[in-house]
Amino acid sequence: MEPITKVSLLWKMEDLLSPHFVGILTASPTGVVVAQMAPKSAEAVTPATTALRADECRVYLVRHGETDWNAEHRMQGHTDIPLNETGRKQAAAAARFFQQATIETMATGGPYLPSAVYSSDLARAAVTGDMIAETIGMTVTRDERLREMNLGIFQTLTKPEAATKYGKEWTAYCGSTEYIIPDGESRVLLFQRVTAAIEDIASRHRGQTILVAAHGGVINALWLRTKGMHPTTSKEEVVRHGHPPSCRNASVSELLVSADGSWRQMVWNSVEHLTGVAEAREGIF
């Protein structure tokens, strides 16, 4: 299977009348370059010709399938909530997607066939990873660094409930990415944790493709890294570059992580494999 290089994204940009476009982004720790853009009417998925270099690792990111708390818009964080029936259907659809990729590349063994599968140790991501790995004849390496953001006292609550019960703390959290939630962590700490984890994992698989089953907050943090940004980046700068497309359950994203520290975003939040399966909910917690 060739990697995907175009996908419809929901992006907020000051200079676009419509927030919908397709594109590929190339990023380094110091900046971002838009390598290709097309209007919404373009095909959503097009085969790529980008070859994997020996110093790169291709990372497929899969958000876990839906849970009951996703459906209720309840913040999970480190709370270990299992997939619901819809979530298992979504994970099975993602598994079929990668199974087909395995069939298509088995003849050559070449670079789009995952050589390893990693997942968060929380059940919703772990089971999603297990279902995919089983279809391609692999096992999963658990890594707790890939856990969702620890939302501390906000866990189990909806956002309105958190704002009511912990008004001062919720306001502080919404106002600063450096604010450490009581009994939890900050968005900066999440970013540092998950980017370091991906750099470490990628360093073990240069010239190879891997798959990582994780969480919306994790994937959004990695999106910032591919854009050369950080949780402390000014709001004006974030608006100038655009916001991450809301991460949907069982969506597939793809990035290339190079040994020189540069990250290239190839596709983000693709849900075409879920067509006809189940609604893929937005959200990150």
C-alpha cells in the first residue's frame, strides 16, 4: 500500500474563506512549510510517491475507538474506560484497513508494512491496537508514555460539570497550557511526554514503518510538533498556522520522523475506512 498524501482537513486559517482544504505539511522543530494544497473539491485520498528514507520512521497513528464516555462527552484522561460496541466496530474497521495494506505489500515486504505495533496501556487504546495487530499477525508493545493527558480532578466530569465544580481550576486550565491540573498534568507536560516517546520509539525503527494506537490528546500534541509549534506557542501564531483537525475515534494519521529531528506530516485524521461503519466522534479526552 502506498501511503496517503491527501486528506480533507478541518483547519482554521485567517486567509481562507472556507476552512476545508487538503494538503501535505513538512515541518522541522523551527518551522513549517506547506508543501501541497488543493481545494475541498479535490480527491480526498491520492497515492503518494514519497519513499521512506533510511533515516526516517513512518508512524501510523490510530486513535482508539469510541467509549461510552466519549459518547457522553465525559473526560477520561487516565481513567481506564473500555471500548463500547461502536468503538469495537470502529477498531475492527481500522484493523481491516491495515489488513488490506498488509496483503498489498506482503509481496515486497516494503516500507509501508508495519514492523512493530505500540499502544498506550489504557484499555481503549490497547484493545484497538490488539485488534489491528491480530489481523496483521503481530503483537503489541505497551507504553504508558502514550497515555492520554492526565486530567486529574476533571476526570469523570463533562466540561460544564468541571467548570461548575472546579470553577477556579477550570478557568486556570483553560487560560494556560502550563497550568498543572491538581492530581494531573499540564498540556506542556503531555507534549513533552508524548513527543519524547515517539522520538524514542522511532529511533528503534529507522527505515521502517510502525503503528501506534493512542489517544486524541496525544495525537493533537504530535500535530503541534509536526507544525513546528509547542503548547506555549502564542494563540496568534497558532491561528496563523491553523488549528488541528478534531481527532476522531479510530482515525488514522501518518507522519515521518527523521533522525535529524524533523517531522513530516503526511495525512491527518483520515476516517474514510469508517464509511458505513459508525459515526467517528470528535474530541480529545
